[in-house]
Amino acid sequence: MKTYRVGIVGLTGIASAAPSIPGKSPFRSPMPISHASAYAALPQTRVVAVCDLVPERREEFVRRWSHVWSPISTYEDYREMLAKESLDILSVVTSDHRHADIVVEAAEAGVRGIFCEKPIATSLEDADRMIEAVERKKAVLSVDHTRRWNPIYQKAKELVRLGAIGRLRLIVGTLGGPRAMLFRNGTHLLDAICFFAEADPEWVMAELDEGYEDYWGYRGDGGHDPATEPGALAYIHFKNGVRAFYNGTRPSVPEFSLELMGSEGRIHVDDARLELYTLDSKSGGLVHRIVRPEAYMKSGIVAAIEELIELMEKGGNGISNGREARKALEIIIAMLESQRRGNSKVRLPMPRKA
């Protein structure tokens, strides 16, 4: 079996956390939740180098993971790591607005597989630079919209495609809690909406949270302070006629869920359950059942890296490639433009400079 040399840029929790969290339910906590724990679950990957601007993070990563991989080289400059390490795979886990240059330079350096945190970027120009670089160098770019690999969401999509709820007409997505931030976590919900809609967005209308009326471009700090990003409400119309409501409410109780409304039923899906409601042909009432996928507890981030390796070996388009990830970003940019225009309709595509 080939062993893939892996590097990680950015060593915050989503990059380096251990799979087991003291005090949490043993049913859920052993699942890999970070890039490092996902690589540790795959015998064909070996983390050989990591990079972060903060020395303490580099030291902590080595302390935490040296029992799995040794030695682990550490770097302050990702360019030096790319030049010295002959990496096969690079995880990009930096602040949102720093993804583009790292991905472009990794592709130019010959890295064949790049696993980038979401959102893909914070401007369409940056996203397009990333996509152009990986396609030109024939590299593979996967963006960590993890629910695309989650068995619950994949089963929900299978049910929609099989016609279990008739024709899909409406998607209602809800993101709640203090971290219902538009770029940082809203991208997850918008991508999930696109995942089920299976079409390009055509136009968008939106309103941002009160106090963010002049928020016309990314001002986040990499996800540390929720106040740097607004929540938002949006209406999205897709080219195939599917309509969607995005409800990102902050502050509120934590939630991530979608309702998929069809002509003959509906589906509720969230990170823990999948519920199917269909019409009873005799009574006309709704029949409810809980659907459990076979691989119910498979880690989405492990499945993402498994797919990345398969694409590196065999080619093809991944389910969360750069062009797919760009759709969620374009909707976010259109939402900001709608706010700027007094909450009016914004038609897509948006200009590349947006």
C-alpha cells in the first residue's frame, strides 16, 4: 500500500483535536473530528509536517500526535514546508481569507491532493484563482463541506433522487446559535442546500442581522469572534425551479437542519437523524418513519480524505470540488450585494471581482 505524505497548515482545533473528548458521550466522541484524527484513522496516510505561525500550537501538535507519527517536522512558513517536504496531500486549515494563496502555491509546488477548509475563499476572484490553479496542474481540490460525505445526508439525497417525496420543490435550512456566522458556518448550510437542489442558483434576496447594514464584504477574523460576521435570512431561487429559504439566526438556540419539501412528502434531516414523511394513499395522511443509513456513524471527514485519495489515484470529480464549493460562496456574496441594494433581488452569476 502506498503511503501518502501529508502536511497541515494551520493548527487550530479543527486541524489538531484528538478524536476522544473527555466528558462527552462515548457513542459519539471516538469519531475523528479533526484533520489530524482523520489521517490517524487511515493507515495509508502519514502526517510528516505541520505549519503554524504560533510556536505553542506547533509544539502542542507534536506532543499530541507524536505517538502516531514520528518525527513530525514543524514550520512557521508554509512555503518552506512545501519546498522541503515533497508532500502528496496538504490540509489547509487557516483563516478563511488566507486559503487562496496557500492552495495556489501548493498546486504549483506539485501537491496532488489539497483538502481545504470551508468556505473555499472569501471572494470569487480568490476562489477562481484556486480552481484555475488546481485544474491547470491536474491536482485534486476538495473543500471540507463535511456533510456531503455524511451518510445521513447522502441517504436523504438518495431518497430525493428516488422520488420518495415526489418532486423536490422547497428547501428550508436553519442555522442557529451564536456561531451562525455567514461565512464561517453559513457556508455549511448553503452548501447543503446546493447539495440537495442539484442546480445552479439563479437569483438571491437577503437581509443581514440588525447592526450589519453596511457589511458589504468579508471582515471576519478566522472564526474566533462571532461578532465579526452577521447572521442572515435569504431566499434563493435555483435554475431548476427549486426554491430555498436560508435562516441563519444569531443569537438563538444551536441548530443545523434542513426540511426538504416535495410534491408527495417531506424529509427532515440534521446531523443526528433523518425522518421521512410520505402521503398515505388511502387516508391521505402523513406516514412518518425514521431512516437509518447502513454506515450511520461513519465520520464525514474520514470519508472526505478517502475520496480525495481515490480521486488522486483514479481521477474524476469529487462531490465537494472547487466548483461545487464556489456556489455557496457566490450565494454569500450575492446576499451581501442584496443587502447593499436595499434587500433587492440579485441575479447570478456575480462578477468575478465580487
